[in-house]
Amino acid sequence: MYSTRIVYNMSKEVSRREFIAGTVGAVSAYTITSNPNSSVRFINSVTNKFIDKNSINISLFQTSKVSQMNKDIHNSNMYVLNLCKEIISQELTNLQSTVDMPISINLSNHIIPSDIIDKTSMEKAFSSWESYFVNNISDEEKSLNANLLISDIPEIVETKGLGQFPCSCRNHAPISLLLNIKPLVWSNMTKLYTEKSHVFSSSSELFTTSTLLHEIGHNLGLTHDMGYAKYDKEQKIIKSSPMLSSYIYEDNMKGIENYFGDEILNIDEYDNIIVKYEPSFNPKINYEHIQYDII
Ligand SMILES: [Zn+2]
């Protein structure tokens, strides 16, 4: 019997993170390139449209409050979903690949009522999304790799997002939840990826983007130690990639070798340092690291 594996970003719960770290190795993995003809059977709850082991399929959903915020600001309720799609699509396309892996990102028109989300805790908020996903989202709207709900939950401030690893422990594809999308509602690709001053002035945009990629990354099977943190001598800042993110401050990440054998710097050795949450994955991650739910 498996427990539900939920990975918290920004969580202070050490014991939970250790539990997750201990279970990562047990996640059932399907490696695309080394085992292309595997007879792995994919989960039943998705339609044929999404049962395609030769592509990455992601669905993005939004709550009614986010939809309304988009309408008020941009006159288009899909603005932030489109921006998130562009970010994810660009960053997954930039990863190294030895195979041709089309990326399909489906923007759902199904608006999730904000009031179905229990905002009293992260666990309850996540469970609300999970039960709505299982009971109210049609198979055609679901994706095999990732199903992210973009929300605006100001009541919960400590944690910014959470996402499930792929596994053989559920009857549905991995889901994730992103809280407080607000910093991205006023942003765009140019601001996120080309404005240098933005590193210092609008870090919430970068952190939100990093968290978006972090949770999608978990749904795809990526782990914290696939990230990196480096000191940029020119800019005199530390750059932390999305999978490592704020875990750069956690003792078990300081100065260790990451998944690829690269050293994650020890942030304690730097005084008053600015950390930039990079909006791009570690380029050493490639499509062979992506896992699928199996039963
Ligand atoms: Zn995480």
C-alpha cells in the first residue's frame, strides 16, 4: 500500500521531505529511450488521446478567481494560462533530448470553482483539487503527465505549490497545485526572460515561475537533487534552478553533489547574498528522466 506522495515546495516540514526523499527511488519509472517497446500498461482513467508514450502531455486548469482576475486585467480569462503554457513549453523544449518528444499542453476551459478549495491548510487544499479532479473532470480534459491547477489562495501563504510524483499508487495521473499566481498575471515572457533588472526588483515573478516549473517537474518525475545552485561571479548572485529552488536553504542540500554529480554550493558560505530563482530548468535534465504513471 502506497501513501500519496505529495511534494511540498517551501515546506518547513523536514520529516515529510525526508519521507519523500526516501520514496523517490521506489517510484515506478518508465524510461522512454532505453525501453521504447515496453508493454507498460498506462492508467485507465485517461483517454487514448493522452495515452501516448512518445509525447509529454500536460493539462492546465484555473480557478474561477484566477479566471476573473485575468478578465479584469487583460480582458481575456486565459491570459495567465497561456503565459504558463509558453513558459512550460519553452523550458521543456530547451531540455536535452535524444528523442523527438512532442509537447502537448492543453488549456482547459473547465473553470474550477474557487469555493471548492478548502483553504484551511495545504493538505486540505490539495485534497480538494484531487477529489474534484477525480469526480468532476472528464477524461478528455486530463493529461497523462501532469494536471496543474493554477489558483489564487491568499489565505495560505507559507507554501507556494505542491505536486505528486508519478507512481503506481493511484488511479489517476499526477496532479499539482500552484498557489498565488498573482505575480504572473502582470507579467509576460519578455519581462521574465530578458529584463536583467528584474532579478532584483521583481523576484516574486521569478519565484512563481520557478515554482510553476518545480511542480510540473514533480509531476514529470523530477526530484530536488536534479536542480543546481551556482554563484554567478559577474552578477554576484546565487542562481538556483527550479527543482532545487528554495531547498538551497535546507541543510541536506548544502554543498552536496546533485543527481548529475555537480556540486550544489553551500549557501552558508555567502553573506547577505541575493538568490535568483531561475525560470529555467537545469539543462542537464533530459527526457530520459521523465516518468509516467503505470498500474
Ligand atoms: Zn518539491
